[in-house]
Amino acid sequence: MLEFIYLGFFLLGILGLAGYKAPNLISYVIFTLLSILCFVASIFFISNLQSEYGFRLGGNFLFEPSFLITPLGGFFSFIIVFIGFVASLYSLGYIKNMAKESNLSVFAAIFSFFILTMLLVVSSNNVFGFMVLWEIMTIISAFLLKFSDEPCSNKKVMIYLGISQIGAFCIITALLMLSYFANSSEFSEWVNLQIPKTAALVILILLFIGFSSKAGVFPLHVHSPLVYPLAKSNISALMSGAMSKIAIFGLIKFSLMIQILPGFALSVIIFGAISAILGISYALVQTQYKKLIAYSSVENIGIILLGVGVGFYGVSINEPTLILLGFVGGLFHALNHSVFKSLLFFGAGDIYLATGQKDMTNLGGLAKKMPLSAFFILIACISISALPPLNGFVSEWFIYRSMLFGGLDESLLTRAIFSLSIVALALSGALVVYAFIRLYGSIFCGVCKNENIDIKNRSLFIYFAMGILAISCIYLGIASNNILGMLTSVVLSLAPNTDLSVNINTISLPLIALLLCMLFILPFILYGLFGANMSRARESEPWACGFKFSPQMSMNSNSFVGDFKRLFGKLFKFKPKFSQNSYFEPAVYKNDTKDFWWDLLYEPIIKFNAFIADKIGVFQNGRSNFYVVYILIYLYAMLVAGFYFLGA
């Protein structure tokens, strides 16, 4: 069954490339079939979550490609195809706005290949196959980014590819070291590896750097707020909701194949806490709503790392409670983040289609004209803010519990790290509420600032996809006990030699949901019983000091975070820009933020590489006989190195 699912995605991609001369018809056919295939695949993966299955490809390859789905791989494969399912439905209503600028058939083909490569990466059981598919996945995602019409897209895509190549180099180095110690390139044979502690630490660091570059962990996060807003909203959902989770999958899978060192586990927790704080801090001061959502992905990846880091620490000290609580919280939040972040990106796409605006300061009052979008995005905002009874609360609650338990450790340093991480998670949670109140209020509340809103041509497929995700946010929160059983079985497969008979169901989430619903209704009951003035309020325009009121007079989203900007101005490196073409034209003032880590790390590296490239440019002299000599020197060096390292 698995090979037929993969074959289906491949054939749909081929169909899209072959039908480029009839792009509109073929694209709708492909996205319809993709939604069906992803739905069937999601049922297949979730039904076989506790099983291991796979297949091998025959033929004369440089290596024998083999694919194996473990419970962990099945869980992340479910995330990929579920997000692919709703993204395909969303695309049926979204792509008609791309018809003038792109070949929709080719776009649908690359979309299908993207889902396929993500699935193949998760199931790959060989070092060379994994890295080849990892690179293909990166290249295909870059192709999808090029469907953007922004003028600076080339620079952003190159930054994304550059960071991805740094990560790929670290990953392949770590995997080759592991294959050397295991004397095999098959992942399924990497069991009970005897690796010296120094080598194990080097491998763990390389794995963390490599997969963090794809997930967007601080300080390798700068591409996330660049490429997520650049992509179309259905692609942003796939990249943030699915592709970033493959990095989490790789980090968990390969790190657990060797002995986890306590220091490494604590380092993962520290980087997770820093990512959570800085990610949401930068999100809070953004003026573009899609960039705010992108920075919040950095924060949520940090929260996932907190749970994974606690699980790693539990493995390193053989503590079953930490293993179970940490990994369950991390995996659950990975699933939840995929759901509510995709919903937010879908909502962002719908807002842009209706208004043509990316800046929150130019929006307001859309709830009256786009009530469905307002309701669905409200659900997403509540979920990402970790407010009960929706899904974000449950996963973060387990991460809180895991860190509280870890804070009982005998080591003073360990207690300090866990305690500070709890503070970081609590602070980031408060800032998330702050940021998404700002996002929702500035876009949907208040006076409408833009009358040119196109709400007549909205497709039902857009709202259908958003509705599925909104229902999922509610279901994953209220019926989380069912999900916990599934995740526990996945964690059991990660630590088969550990006794994980720990009771984690210490709260009744349905009871909490019922109590919260009652508390929500209570103010209306009290108002109806004791309301002194039952007359209807008179609605009128605000007093404008004698002038005619204009919607532009109302407070915008920047006013909401003015104090925060002033307090942390050095962190955000604001760049005020003022322009006025003539006396009779309105002045334009912008105060954009810049990631301080870009100036601190990336800019010097880029300048250094440009300097080195300029110096070695003398070898590129245009004479072919010199190029032949270069090739011969390289081949001779490779032969000598191969003889020395591999033996005669």
C-alpha cells in the first residue's frame, strides 16, 4: 500500500508537467485527486501507527533504495499528508488568483512532488537515499517559492538555499560518521552503536545544527521570516506546517540512535527557550501579518524543542516520566502547530485576496465583511495562545509538567536550566497572547479602513479547508485523551527498553472544557438578570474635535506595541524611513525591524565568502587547458585520499 501511495503522488506530478498546455483544467484535476489521495493516505498512516512496514526498490542503482516507516515516521507522515489534504482543498479555491502570473499545471505538479519528497525523506532507510531526497525536497521548495511575484524573491530564495546547504553539510557529515561506526548505511541496522563520547557529542552537535537550519531554530532562523511570507499561502502552510516538522523528526530519530549526553539535552532545552522568547518578541513588533505568523513559527519550534529536550534528558538519565512527558508534549505540539499555523496562513491568504494589503496598519473592521474568516482565525489565535480548551493548551501543559518534573533534579545547574525554561515558556505564552490580540484586533476589529474589499469571489473550498482545521483545533483539545494514547505508543517505540508505565492523564480535559463553556455563558446570564439599562446603545461616529471623522484617525497596530518597541529598541534594530515626493503629497513614514542576529552572524559570513570568492576568482581565467589541469589535480587528490582512508 505504501508504494502505491508514493506512486500516486509521482503520477500526479507527471500529469501536471505533461498537461502544461491546458493549465487551468489539469491543475483543478490534480488538486482534486491530491486531496483524495492525501485523505486516503492520512487514514492509512494513522491506522498503521503502531506498525513497521516498508519496501525496497530493485534495479541497478549506486545503492539499493529502501524505505521503512516506523511509528515515529508514521506519525510525521500523517502530519504531512493531513496538511497536504487541507492545502490541496484550499488550493482549489486559491489558485484561480494565480492563473495570470503562473502556469497552474506546473505549480500543481511541483506541489505534488513536494509532498512526495517529504514522505520519501521520512521513510528513507539509507544514508545516500536520505540525503538525495533531502536535497531534492529543498530544491523543490525553492521552486515553489519562485511562484511569488515579489521583486526581491531571488535574494530571499538564495538565503534560504544557503542556510539549507549549511544544514545539509552538517547532516551528511553526521550520518557518514554514524554509518562508519555502524559499518552499514542502512538506518534499520543502526542499533546498539558503540561510539566514543567525544565522537557522539560531535555527531549530536552536527545533527542539531543540520536539522535546526531547516526547522528555523535560533540562531538559524533568519530564513523563516523571509521565505514563509514570500510563498503563496498554501505553500507557506506546507513549509511551516509539514516541512519544518521533518527536521524535528530527523533530530529525534538520529539522536536516539546513539547515547544521549545530558549536556546536549540541556543545550537543546536552552536553544528551545531562546527561540521561543526571541521568536515571539520579533513577531510582536511586525506590521505585516504574514511575517508575524512566520516569526511565531520560530517560537513554536522552540516550544517543540523544549519538549524534545526534556525527552532527551530523560533518556540520558533513564527517567521514564521525563521521557514520556517530554516526547508526548513535543510531538503533540508538533501536530498542533501544524494545524493552527496552517489555519493562520490560510486565513492570511484569504485576507490578502480580499484586500490586497499585507500591512496590518492599513486594515481593520473586516469581521463585518468577512465573518467566516474572522471566526476561523479567532479559533487559530486562541489555539496558538494556548488557551483552554483548544489544542495548544494541552500540548503546552504537558511540556510545563515535564519541565516542572525535571526541575526536581539533584543538580543545581539542571534545576536552574529547567526553572529558567519554565519562566521563558510562561513569558513567551504571555507575549503570544499579546501578539495575536494585536493581529486579530488590528485586522478584524474597529473601523474598516479599506472599502475596496473583494468578498464576492471567495471560493467555498477556502472556507472548507479552514473549517476542517478549525474543527481539528477544537477536537485535538477536547478529545486529547484519544491523541495521548496514540502518542504514548509512538514514544514507546522510541524507548523500547524503558519502563514507561506512567500515568499522564491527571486532568479531565472534557471537564475543563465544560467548565470554561459555563464560565463563558455566565456573564451573559448575569447581564440579563441584573442589567440596569436594557435600552439599546446608540451608535455614532467617534468625536473628532470638530473635524469629519476618518477611519485613518483610529489607532493602528503600531500603537498597541509602542511601549514594547521603546523598551527593546536595541534588540529589534529599527530603521525609520521617511519619504515625501512633494509638498502636496502625503508623507510616508516606515519603521521596519531588522533581526539583530543577521548583522551579528550572517552579514559577516556573507562578506567573508564574497571576499574569498573575489580572491580565488583569478583561477577562473577562461582558459580550458587550465580547467583540465584543475580537474586532474582534484582527481589525483581524491585517489590519494581514498587510498589513505579506505585502504588499498
